[in-house]
Amino acid sequence: MSTTTGTIPAVRTAPTRPAAHARRVAVRPIPAPVARPGSVQAPAAPARPGADRISGTGGGEAGIRRDPLRIAARLSPLLGLGLSIALVVWGLDTGVLRSLTNLQAFIDSLGAWGPLAFFVVSAASVVFPIVPGGLLVIAGPVLFGAVEGTVLNYLAVCTGSLLNFLIARHVGLSLIERMFRPRTVERFLGWTRSAHFTRAFALAIALPVAPDDLLCYIAGTTRMTWRTYVAIILLCKPWALIAYGLGVSALLLRFLPW
């Protein structure tokens, strides 16, 4: 019995292909992020403390120097003082301030423009302290008489106080912190955390001892209603104006050599 050995067919293997999965997971280089216009990137290391703070937000010495509103608020008292000195020098040179009779004659010569100009300047000084409001409150009775001067003071100060509340209600605390010193703002903000803030605010408005312009701004950031605020201003302002304006002006007229 013979056996024959047949040819064993060769087994063909399929050509090796790169795995599809390998192609899908191939790592591609990630492009560097492109900065978009207006985007803010965190600084790697600020050059000095406060250098990475935004100008005008109450932080950083560099931000304070670059903030025009802060600069104006710091320089406005000096500007008002310089303007007051210039007016005094002019009044002495022209003879207007050499006697009370000359001063009142000059005011009468202005007609309706005198009281109008005084009203505008007084109201503006409450909103933005270019001229110290206390000086104008004293000047009212001296320039226009006890009754008319007190009425002008009352109308001007109430108008400016209402504008302060309106501005703070629409702008917020950021503007107040730029106009006044942050420590002063923070100190009076502590009043708003008290349950008796409304009473304390009314008492401060009635007494000539607190910065009324700042308090009126701060009141605009609280939940105090317009009705309550207007009632406090209209009812409490006259007492401070009478005590401060009439009292100090009477002392000045008594001791000035007029």
C-alpha cells in the first residue's frame, strides 16, 4: 500500500493595514491659543502689587493716578479754594467786599441772575464738591438776607441731595468709591447694615455734623424708597440750614469790620 503526499496549499495572509483606531487616536499638535480682541488674559506675574488691578475700581495706586474722576475729586477742593481766594481779591480790589452795603448793592445790581447763579452753584456743590457747601450755606444769608438766603439754601441743597440719590440709584457704589475716599465710604456703609439706618440717616441730615452729600449717595444704594428719602430731605434739611447758616452768618456779620 503506497501513500502519496499531496501538495499542501499555502495559507495566504491578508496584508497588514494600519489600524483605523490608531489613525483616530493619533495625537496632533495643539495650536497655541490666539488672543481675541478685547479678551483679558491673566498676567503671569505682576510687576508690582496692584499693577494688575483695573483703573478706577478703588484698588492700586497706579489705578488711582490714571482715573480722571478720582483726580478731579481730589483737586476740586483746591480749585474751589483758589476760586474763592480770587473772588475775595477781586472784591477787595473793586470795593465790593469793603462793606456790607457795597456787597448787597452789587448783588441787587445783578437782578434775577444773582439768586439764579447762587442756586446753580450751591446745588452743583452738593453733587460734586467743587466749592465747600458749608461756605455757600453761610454766604446765602449774608448775600440775600436771612429769609431769602435761607430759602435759596434750602431749595439748592434739597435739589442737589435729590440728584445724589438719583445718581447713586442708577450708577451704584462704584462711582461713590471713586469720588470719595474708600475708608470714609466703608465707614458710613456700616450704617446701612443696621436695622435703624433710616432713623440714623434722618438724624444725620437734621444735624449739621455729618457729610450729607456722601450720605445721600450711600442712601441711593440701599433699599430706601423714594418717598421715604424725599420726606427725610424736605423735613430734616431746614433745621441744619437754620442752625448752621443763620447762626454762623450772624456771628460773621457781628465780628466782621463792616
